[in-house]
Amino acid sequence: MRKVGGSLILKIMKGILGIIGLALICAAGENLSRTGGEFMALRNWPAALNYFERALAENPQLDAAWYGKGLSLCQLQRYDAGLEALAKAVELSPRNVSYLYVSGVCNEWRGKDGYEAAEAYYRKALELVPDQAQLHHKLGSLYQRQGRYVDAIPEFKKAIELEPKDFISYNNLAGCYLAIRQPEEAVKLYRKAIVRSEDPAQYHFYFELGVALLSANRMAEAKAAFLIETALSPEFVDARLDLGNIYVLENNLGRALEEYQEVLAIDPDQAEARYNLGQIYLSLNQSQLALKNFSRYVELKPESGAGHYYLGLAYARLGEPDRAQAEYDQSLELGYKPEVMKRQAGQ
């Protein structure tokens, strides 16, 4: 029997040790990457980033570590470096939908300059999983953000078709209809959402229905929708504000006062309610209450020329002409002109 030479045995041993070493390096990298994933789940982005970078130092071919690094950097608003890392993850695993999706999201976070790239990533992901509702919703949201409402509508429709209880898409789709002046489509959509939803108050669908009905000039039905919303969500101020506005249009100032006061009981710093109450109190010749509400309004909205004008009017009615004039001057400096001045100027 021929003996194996010592040099050959040494080479074999070195090869085995090399394989073992490589396996240990890969295992170390994967363990570090998994730890990074745990910190990522906790949204501790700096700690996650640290572990992903250590994992890549051990094994630069770990696509999951590149992905984690990229997402962590994007969450830390370091978009260029984050997108570079995500591109490496996509290069290593081009059919991974999560990598494509997050690359799109990170581009979108960059702002307008990233919208085109975001669209490309979302579309590439949809080629792989055309029936994923979230991707259609995300693409529709991107179009909506760009004012491309006609392009957004079929994406939201597809998201709803694939997931009939994807109620966020209902709100987005209705917003598109309202933007292109098709309020009746929004009304029909919200009625469908209300039927399908186990808890319409969760997404304030009756309030949204009321807004759509107002846009369609169906005020009585809008009022009914807002009343239902206030019953379902007593603390939701937007519905109470719009209900109060309808009462003002109906000249039912008593009920309007009640709604605006309810709003302020929930949120004392709600500026619109302060302004509207001030207007009502002026019309009722309750100048001291008007002064109180307009004073608070201009504290909340010092840039409002109208607020300063009506605060001045309240001072004038209370016999304080100097303070009234100071507020009128401030309103003019802010570019506000009351209707009487506009008519005199022929505007």
C-alpha cells in the first residue's frame, strides 16, 4: 500500500480547516445579522445598524444584512447610504419582494427626487406578486402624492378588490374622487365601506361620508352623517366642527354654539372653533365673549389677518378705539382686507 505523503495530508488539512473557518465566518455573520434584525424589530435603528455592519464585515455576501443596513439608514434619514445598501441587497437577491418594496419606500422618503425610482421598484415588485394589495395601495398613494389622481384610482380599486377590508384604501380612493370633482363616486364608496366595516368609527367613515355629501351639495344628508359620527365618536372634533358650520348656515346659532363649545371642551386650543365662536358672539352683540375667543384665536394663529381684524372689531364695540386700531393695522400688515374695503377698491 502506498503511503500518502506528508505534504498532501497537510494540504487536505488546510482545505478542511479553510472550509470550517469559512463556515464559522458565515455563521458568525448570520448570527450578527439576526441580532440586528431583533433590534430592527424594536425600532432601535442605531443598534441594528451596528450589528448589520459587523455582520457584513464577517460576510459581505449576506443579502439580509445589506437589507437591514439599508432600512436602518433610511430610518435614520441617511437616504443615499441607505439606498446604496438596499441596491446591494437587491443585486444579491433580485426577486425578494421585501427588498424591492423597501427600496421604493426609501426612495419615496427622499422626496420628489426619489418618486420615479420608487415607482420603478413598486412596479418591479408587482411583476413578482401582482395580487399583493399593499403594493397596489402603495403605488396608488405615490401617484396621489404627485397629484396623479387618474393613475392612482385603478391602483386603489385593485387594492380594495384584493382586500375588501383594506379600509385605508377607501379613504385614499375617495380623496382622489373628490380631487377630480366626482363627489358622488366618493359617496358611493363610503356607503360601501360602512356596510363592510364592523366598526365604521375606527376610520370615521360617517364623517368622511358627510364631507363627500357636502361636496355633492347634499347638506341635509351630510348633517345626518355628521350627527351619526358625533354619536359614534363623541371626542372627534372634526365632525362637530362641520356640524356646527351647518347649523350656522341654517341660522341655528344656538346649536352651532353648542357644537363649538363641545369642541373646545375636548380641545381648548382648537383655533377654528375659537374663530367661529367669536363670529357668532359678534353677531349676537356679546362683544366680551367675542373678544375672549378672538384673543385666543390670534394667540394660536398670529399670522391671521382676519383674526386681528375681528379682534379689533370686538375692541371697537367695547369702546377701546386705540386697541381696535392697533389690531386693524396689524390685519392690514398681514394682507387682510375686509369685504367692505374690497368692494370700495373694486376688487
